[in-house]
Amino acid sequence: QGHLVESGGGLVQPGVSLRLSCQASKIFFSISTMAWYRQVPGKARELVASISSSGGTKYSESVEGRFTISRDNDKSTVYLQMNGLKPEDTAVYYCNSPPAPASGWQEYWGQGTQVTVSS
């Protein structure tokens, strides 16, 4: 059973940066697309960014140009570098491994890490 653990969240002021990390275990990490989602109370979970096994990236319009997703296959870790944080970035951020043949079509989620942007 795959396991994802996020870290790096916290309370920060607008304009500063944070880097989230997601450590994966028991999945075929190097051949897996990985993604970051976020969710605020009362709203649906939102896809923030994804990175394919070959390094191709996609971003939501709301974070394009400010956030960068990256991966380190040797460490089975995916990162989300968040620059220029805004109050509207406040959310619980989740790491995700989407359903894929390598995982037997299983989808995995981390437990989430809270990011709060406030002055």
C-alpha cells in the first residue's frame, strides 16, 4: 500500500516563500505522475500542480508563475516551491499519486499540510 507524507506547511506573511515536500513510499515513484492539490473548508479540492514521470509540469492559473513543482526520484520526493504567497493561497495542501497502471490503478493521498498566509 502506497504512503505519502507531506511536510513544510506553516503560518507565513504575504509575499514570503514556502517549500512543501512529499515523501513517497511503496509506490513506483519514478514512473508515477505526482500532483499537489489544495482545499479550503466548504470548497472542492483543487489541483494546483502536477509533474509527470518525465518532468513535464502543469499548473493552475491561480499559481502559474509563482509556484514550481519538482521531483527527486532518488529520494522519492516531490516538492512544491511556493513564492509570493497570497492570503488566498491559504489551504490544506495534499500530495497525490493519481491512479495509474503502475499502481494497479490505486490512487494515494497524503494526510495534508496546512498553509496559512496572513499578516
